[in-house]
Amino acid sequence: MAITNVTDANFSSETGSGVVLADFWAPWCGPCKMIAPVLEELDSELGDKVKIVKLDVDDNQETAGQFGVMSIPTLIVFKDGKQVDKVLGFQPKEALENLVKKHL
């Protein structure tokens, strides 16, 4: 499964079922750029179990505000549309893997 870019318009439908890891990011954010390859690795390893979506907070401020995103990157885990976990800042692959796996 490929990482999906989402918007305010389709965020709810894209995070509504199963386990979803949402990356709230912006193109100018250094730590966001650092986490991108980590998310790609996770997607290739766990893509059949978890969906990964990315939301550009500059272009989609409504959704970012709805989930209280004040700093980026913020990663939120959703299970069947409900927020179940949240971490702030760059996270190593192992930490993100553990974050997601506890909700599978």
C-alpha cells in the first residue's frame, strides 16, 4: 500500500476504518523530511496491516486544528476513525513500529 496524501476534504473517509497512522507535516519542516523515509520503510513492511496518510498542515489547517496539532511532525494513530495514540516530533522507526503494532 502506498502512503496517501490527504486533505481536509477526505481526511475522515481516509482514516475511518482499520488502523491508520496520520503524519501531520509541512514541506519546510526539517524533522518532517527526516521522518519521511522512516514512514516509507514502515509502509513497505506493514502496508497490509496499517494505512499511512500525510496531511500538509499549511494547506489543511482545519483538520490540524481539529486534532490540536501545534507542532510538527505530529503522528496520530487512528483505529476505526477514532484517535487512539499520538506522538510529537521525529521518532525512530522502532518507536513508530511499536506505536502502530500495539493497535493492530
